[in-house]
Amino acid sequence: MTARLNSAQPYILGLFRIVIGLLFVCHGASKLFGVLGGADGQGGTVSAGTWPSWYAGVIELVGGALVMLGLGTRVAAFIASGAMAYAYFKVHQPGALWPIQNGGEAAALYCWAMFLLIFTGSGALSLDRLFAKRSTTAGKPAGERSPVTA
């Protein structure tokens, strides 16, 4: 059973990355565009250039999209993880010690999920992996390339 689970690991990691990226994009889109309830729960947006909310929204939207697509995953996850650490310690933690008390659960979870992606990479189903395969096969002579399989 362990071998079967290990063989599925890259795909499950890819799905994890896609879901985390999509949810992160939703947070950014709500802040910047007022969708999905908006920044205030009533369709409001944050003013452009407002520190730190607008910048967090941009990082969430762009970083989440990059993570979701698996493009520059490690760099995008590094920036996103740092932004969520900042959000937790500067915005939420002064209110109370524990995330359940200070409303910082999402920031803490996103921080650690993105931190995990820094070290694991994008997994399967990513543009990073697609581009890496193309660059390695492009340098080989035609006789050394393996056939494409479904």
C-alpha cells in the first residue's frame, strides 16, 4: 500500500498546489475586485495602494495564480508565505496569542501551506514540470528522445 501511495504523491501534491493556489486567488480577487463577498463581506474593495491590504491582495492574486498554474512555484510560494507570516504577526497576532482567538487561522494555514510548497516544488500537473521536460528533451538529438505517451 505504501508503494501505491508513494506513486501517487506527485499528483496529490499537484492537486494540493492547485487548490491552495485557487483559494489564495479568491482572497486576492475579493480584496481587489469585490467579488465573492468583497473585502468587507458586502462587495467592497480595498483602496489602491493601501498598506498592507492592497499589497496583500496583489500578492494573493498574482502569487496564487502562479502557484495554481505551477509556474515559478517555489518563488511565488516564498513570497506568499512571507506575506502571510507578515499578515499573521503584524495584523492578527497583536489581538490575541492563538489564531483561533485573533482571526489569523487562514493567514497561518496559508503561510505554512506555501512554506511546504517552497520545499516540495510544484508536483505533477504544473507548467514548471512541462517546461523542464521541454528543455531537457530539446537538447537531446532526435534519436535519444523518448516517445510521447498518454
